[in-house]
Amino acid sequence: MRITALLILMTLFIFSCNKPVVKYNPDFEGTWRTVSAYDSTLNETLVSEIILDGKEGAYYNSCRDTCGENLCDCIVVQTGKAVMNSSKDQMKFGSSNYPVSIQQEPTLDPNGNWFMIIDNKTFFKTN
């Protein structure tokens, strides 16, 4: 009896961790970008982007936006399965060991624009 209960608890624990972000909250799905901002340390105007499409995701942090439609020369690029930790305050992309911090989940502002705050940056939904 104890072994069965232990196996059930272990199974629940395993499946409760690292849930796909979009399955946890479908409002995360889409392409999100920060407003271009000047970084005095790097002496560059930079932008960050998060793309969440089903289970897959990508995080492009501190990139140049002067490369046409796509971002380039990013300081950090993380891609792969996008998962949320069990406390729902961090998400991780692929096999990266560097989760991003979620300060505010996707929210609709009074003007009808979606935004979220990740790693202390405000991202706006572009699609």
C-alpha cells in the first residue's frame, strides 16, 4: 500500500513540474517584443523578443533591430521547448540552465494591448 501511494505521489510530482508555458496559460502564445531602448553600457539601441508557438519557444535577449525584419547579434538566444516551473514564476527554453523570471503574466491593458513583464522588461504582443 505504501509503495503504491509513493509511486502515485512521485508521478504527480513529475508531471506537475515543467508544464508547457502555453498549456499553463494560452495567453502567452504569440510573438512579444520590447520597445527599442538605448543601452549605455553597450552603446547600442537594443530590443528583446519572446516567441511562444505551441510547446516551442525562443528568447532573444538584447539584440540589434537593424537587421531587417529579424533581430541579430543577440547577447542571449535560447530556443526549444518552453516550460514553466512549478511555482509559475520562471520559464525555461530548451535545455538552457538559465530560466527567465516572470514578474507579470500576459495582461490586457485598458487600451486593448497585451503586455507581460519578463526579466524586468515589458514585452508587448505583436500578433
